[in-house]
Amino acid sequence: MSSYQVVANYESLSALTGQMREAAAQGEWDKLVSIEQQCSQQVAAMKPADATAKLDEPARQRKIQLIKKILADDAEIRNHTEVWMGQLQRIMQSNRQEQRLQHAYGG
């Protein structure tokens, strides 16, 4: 695989993680999951060729920049999903408490 192809693959992956970050920021969880599946497929397709590719210095530097952006996107996605998971956990706890009260008082 050429340097150009490797960098193009990382550009594509970076675009997907950017879309995931935006979906997470908007609370569009179904969209996030859909894009995450695309992202996983992209990573799986990239792995064999990426491991053996020889990159020239500009391509190597660009790959490093893209990996840093992908990791930053991932961290931001995680921040959004952790907030959402906390909210979901509070809702579930409230529902359990309500069910216990209904059961205890015959409601």
C-alpha cells in the first residue's frame, strides 16, 4: 500500500470519528452507533496493510497528526457518552425506586 493510500485511510477514519464526535455532542445515539460500526469496519480493513506500509516522512507526520485527532475525538466522544450514561443510570434508579414503592404500597 502506498503512503498516499495509508494517509487517505487515516483521513477517512478521522472524518468518521469527527462525525461520531458530532453525533455524541448532539445526543444522536443511534447515529453514533451506526457511524461507530462504519469506523470499526474501516479499522479492520486498514490493519493488514497499515502494519506493513512504509511511509515517507511527510506521510508519517500526517499519520501522526491524524491519529492525535482521532484520539482527541475519541476522548470527547467518551466524555459525552459518560454524561449520557450517568443520566440514564439516574433515570433507571428512579424507576426502580418507583417500582419498589408501588410494590410496597400496592400501587
